[in-house]
Amino acid sequence: MAKARQSTETAKALVSPLFAWSNAVLKGGEMMLDSMAAAARNAKEIRVAVLPDGDTPQRRPASRKAKRKARRRR
């Protein structure tokens, strides 16, 4: 059955270039959807490391210039 479908598509492509173009676009869309589905399947397996806050350096106090700019923005 797949062989008959393929030969029918080939015959239509020879007759109408628009059919060939639209078929290529649809195949490209199908491949994009397949790759998105594979990425979604693999995204569940991704693990992300979270670093504790104890290792982060202390924030420096804001400078006088930064404080003045903050007041002007308000």
C-alpha cells in the first residue's frame, strides 16, 4: 500500500508543481512536530542543579550615586 501511495504522489508531482511544493512544506512541518515531540519527551529527564545561597558573596551597599538615581526615578 505504501508503494502505491508513493507512486501516486510522484505522478501528481509531475503533473502539478504546486502539489510538489505543498507536499514538501507538509513534510517539513511533520518533521518539525516530530522533533518538538522528541524534545518534549527528553525535557522531562533534564535535571537542574540549584546552588545554596550560603556560597554567594555578600552584596555591596549601593553607592551614593545609585541612591540619587533611584530617588530621581521615583
